Amino acid sequence: MNDENLDSLERIQKAYGLSGRSEAVRASISAALADIREIEAMEGQVEGVLVIVRRNHDDPWMIRLQSKYETSIKTQLHSHLRDHKCLEVMVISCDAPELRGMLQDINSEGKADYVKFVRG
């Protein structure tokens, strides 16, 4: 683990009042699994809002992703943040497997600091 990961674990440990890093790792894994289970449980047509904070405005990966999933993205808002970051807010309407594919594509890039789908 690099220093940034260790600092993050300490923040999690303090925020949740945990006694050690191992508990912070377990809490982090539990939170990630809860998100995964929520997405895996979705079936049929899904609608909601996808919120992404990405690191580098100049990196074209988001444009490629939006092009790939253009039929699922009904509305999109892009806003510039500090430090060359961007906020992407998208209204999504698609079938559940398509959403899972989109989220997997976003997460596999490793270029987003925050990704959250809020089901409508």
C-alpha cells in the first residue's frame, strides 16, 4: 500500500472509531460489497442519476464512454471543478446489464475519484 492508501485507512479508522487498520480494511470491503450487491440485484429497466468526479479534464476517456453508452444517457451535465477535475452528472435509462457494463467500464479505467449511481 502506498502512503495515500495508508492515510485513507487512517481517516476511515478515525471517522468510524475503529481500533485498527484491519478493521478499517474490513469496513471498506463491506462498503464496496454493499455497492456491488445493490448493482447486481438490479433487474429489468433501470433509471436514475449517475454522478462521477473525474481527475483530468484533458483525458478523453469520458467522451469515449459517453459515445459508447449514448442511447442510455438521456441527459448529461459537465462542470469544471478545481485542480483540473470535472463533475459529470448523467440521467440514465437502460436495462440493468447495460448499466452494470457502464459502471464496470468506468471503474476499470481507474480515472474517477467518485462514482455513484442513485436509482430513481
